[in-house]
Amino acid sequence: GPWRYDSMKKVLLILLAVVVVVIAAAVAVPFLLPTETYKQQIEAQVERATGRALTIEGPLDISVLPTAAVSAESVRFANVEGGASPDMVRLKGIQAELKVWPLLRGVVEVDRFVLIEPEFNLEIDAEGRANWALGPDAETTTEPERQPGPEATEQPAGDGMRLPVAELRLGDIRIVDGTLTLSDARSGTTERIEAINVDLDLPDLQSPLAANGSLVYKDKPVELALAVQQPLALLQGGSSPVRVSGQAPDLTLSFDGTVDNADAPRATGAIELDVTSIRELAAWLAEPLAIEGEGLRTFRVSGQLDGAPTRVALNNANLALDDIMGQGNVTVDLAGEVPQLSGRLDLGVVDLNPYLPPETADEGDAQEGGAAAGGPDDWSDDPIELPPLGGANIDFVLTTD
């Protein structure tokens, strides 16, 4: 009757008033928040946690509903004292959006996380100290110590990361036009990677991860792709099928197998490498090869990789260097006092003429004279002296046709 209608009307009016208040708060809060105060607090908290100064030079924008959004411009993170660059990280901008309501049930939904034109300046000093070691108790070597994450739910055995939330969902995760510089004072070398662009596709940790990226190294483009079938298991110290591929001028590399993130990390699977020009690749990555002749054009190898931090094996390998074909196995073990190299390589017919410098007129005359004088009698029987192995143990069999 009328009473029921009036009660329902009052309830609807109350709900409407709540909605209006929430919308008004969402609109008004960004204008009421003391962003300068929050900026100072963020900078102070980061410095307290890392021992480095964080500076937000540009504007800081904060909103609450429907997402908790933060954007900042011109962000700088200080380098270690005495570093070559004043900043370890510099960002033109950062954008982050996090849904609020799912947090109430322990679900983290990241709608957007974008790093705009980040510049990473990584340095290793003459004593081997890395500038990315943070905090007052930072390690003094380049090998970071793995720290267990906070306790969450029961996890599989292993040393992987433990998630403190019930679920993680990611939306737009990107790096836009980044730059990375790595300087090593021990060797006096500096490497620079530019135009780093990365797109990450991971709806949740139960879904497959797909990451695609590109970069420019020494003025040449490189394309990279990563696919992880079970990212949650991998993060928690388990294993997952993984596919990795990379393509650059004169080079294609792919791996399709399984990665185990247990106490002893391991990767097993099929690997393929195809180099279309060894000489062009060497000139790009290092320096031109000072080798005469027409050889060293193409190189291809495929086989089964079994890799760990101190031991790498390539089994059932097929390789081709120009027109030289071969099959075999090779294992490199670095766990002992000196490196261990073992294996077997069976080659077909080996024609070394493409790797020799062109003959001169004098050499041609000498060969003709030698043939007239008996030929084989002039072939040297002196033993071939090989250079020292440099502190390695080698047990390797090489056969040719």
C-alpha cells in the first residue's frame, strides 16, 4: 500500500543521496588533497627506505574514485654518492591507476602503470659495487641476495617470490621510449640501449604472460618477445613453459622449453641460433674481424639446452658454419676451481680454403716449384704448437671426414 511505497521511496532517496555524495567526493577530493604535502611525504618515505633522495619536480596529481590514480612529471631518483651520473633513474612521467573496491577483498587490479621516457643509469665502480644496491645494508657486490617475501598463503617449495595479496590483475603496463646505460669502471666500458619500448599483457597471474618489446643498440633495432605459460608458479619457485625469441640484423635466436625457479634455477628446451652474416654481426657487437678470405659468412646451430647458473650443456646439436656441417654435444661447467669443457663434435668434409688469405704470385710460383721437386717431401712435419688453455680443463673429441 501507500506505506510500502513511501518506505521504498525513502530508501531510493537515501541511496541516491549516497551516490551523489560519493560522486561529489570523487570530484572534490583531488582539489582538496594537499598534494605538496603528499609529495614531500612520498619523497621522505622513499629516502628513508632506500637511502636515496627522490625528487618530484613536476606536478603531482592524485584522484581516489573510481580508481586510485597517481601521475607525476619529472621524477628523479638519486644515484649513489660518488656516482658518475647525479641520478640513477630519471622519468619524464609516471602514470599509475589502481581500482579501489577490489582491494577490500584482497585483489589488486592495476588498470594502468606507464613509465614515460625513463632513463636508467646503472654503474659498477672500481671495487665492484653496483649503484642499484639500495638501503643502509646494501650489498657491496653486484650479486644481490634473495630475500623471502612476506608470508601470504601456503606456497610451493622453492625460493621464489611470495605474494602478499590474494590476486593480482594487470591492465595497461608499458615502458615508453626508455634508455638504459651500464657503466663498468673495472673495465672502463659503457654500454647504452635506447628506444626501449615494452608492452606487458597479464590479465591475472593464473593467465599466461606475454611481453613484447623493442630497443635500439648501437644504432640497430632489436625485437624481443617473452611468453610464460604459468607466471604464478614461476614466481612462487615452481616451473613453467617459457618461450623467448629475439631478432636483430643478421641474428635470430629462440628458446622454447621449461624454466624452473627453484633453489637451483634451471632452463631446459630447444634452442636455435641463426646468424646470416658473422662478419656483420661482429662489426656491430664488437669490431670487424681481421680475418682474410671469403669464409665466416653464416652460422646456424640448434639443439637441446640444459642450463643452470654454473653449468650449461647443449645436446644433440646440429651446426653449420658456412658449408661445414657437424653434429655433437658440448658442456661447460664452472662449478669447480677451473672451468671444465667437455663434449664431442663430428664434422663432415672440412674445406679451409675459404678461410685462408688469397695467394700471392710468389706463393703460386713456390707451390709450382715444390710440386716439380717432389711436392709432398716439402710438407712440414713440425708439431703444431697450440696456445695455452689458460687454466681450463678440456676433454673434447673432434673428428672430420
